[in-house]
Amino acid sequence: MKQILIVEDDREIAELERDYLEASSLQVTIAGDGETGRREALSGKYDLVILDLMLPGCDGFQICRAIREKFLIPVLVVSARQTDIDKIRVFGLGADDYLTKPFSPGEMVARVKARLMRFDQLQQATKAADPAQSLQCGNLRAEPLTHRVFLDDREITMPNREFELLIFLMRNRGMVFSRERLFEEIWGMDAIGDTATVAVHINRLREKIEMDTGNPYFIETIRGAGYRFRAQ
């Protein structure tokens, strides 16, 4: 049975989420403050974390960052904060989805199931992949199986979404993809967010892999069309 962690200081909301998830045969643990939530999230016991942002002791942004430094499990943010800045910030930290309060419990369960299914599919694809098959372009090398990226043999760490975006572009080098297409491919058509999130992640990737972000070598911007990974 899949293990879900809810990090939420509003007990009524947390119990509502728990009841709907348990009705869908998911096992749920509730953490009512940031410090407890951070400790539980880093325990390695959970398959997905549902995370509020405004928490006593340790906020959701800090918890999301801590999770991504250690695990690739899905993180679904459920928050009353509705600004694009908050959404872009938390996506930049590696969150997988964002649901704004007040929300439909049925939609929340559907999103949890979709994220669990997608993560399982990625895990199965990784296990089935050829360990020797890495992606190489110049001095940049990515290893889908081990989730590692190297630049001049120096390892670069990056959260799950950045890694997925890089792998997709490297596997389809030479092809131009719009923001909308990349958003659908990486975040999923049912994801909450804005295509501006794609630009944020592209910029973060460039900061890590490009010598000159103002004149990128690997990830090109094609004016009016989107992005393209260098063909050669």
C-alpha cells in the first residue's frame, strides 16, 4: 500500500485529505507542523508528500528543498497562496504539482494517483534502461539510469523536473519545442501551473550547464518558436 505524508497545520483540512485518500486505499500519516513534517518527509518511508507552504517551525519551501536534495518522490503542494511567484518558486524547488485552497478533495485524490502512477512508470523505465546508455553532448553527459549529470566530469546536482527536462531535450536534440509542448511533456497536461514555469527551469538549467548563459551553447532559444537542444 502506498504511503502518503500530509504536512498541514490546519487539522480540519488534513483530516479531510486523509479521509479521501484512505477511501482510495492509500495509507496516510499527518504531520501538523513544519519541523515534524520535515523529519517525516526525510525518513524515506513515503511514496508522496502533500505539502502546505505556510507552516509553523519550518515552511513548505524549506521542506520541498530538503526533500529534493535527498529523494525524487512526488511532492504535491496544497496551499492558499495563489500568486504566480509562489508557484514558480516552488516548482523551481522541485515540486511536481500545485493545488490552490479551497480545493476539490476528489481532484486532490486524482492528482495524487496520477503523480504516483507517473513516478512508478518513470521508476520502471529507469530499471529497464541500459545502464551503459548515457546521453552525451560535448563535455556534458547525462545518465538517465542513475539520475546523474556531469560537466567536464564534475557532477551537477539538479531537482527532478530540471533533470527530466534536460533528458527530454537531449533525447530529442535538434528538435524545436514550444513552452506549451514542454509543459505537457514534463509536467503533464493535467498539471496546475503556467508555461512560464518552463522558462524558469530552462534558465536554471542554463545556469548549471552553460559557460555563458547570455550566449548558450547547449539549449538554444528559437525566437517565436521555443527551445532546441544543440544537434551536434
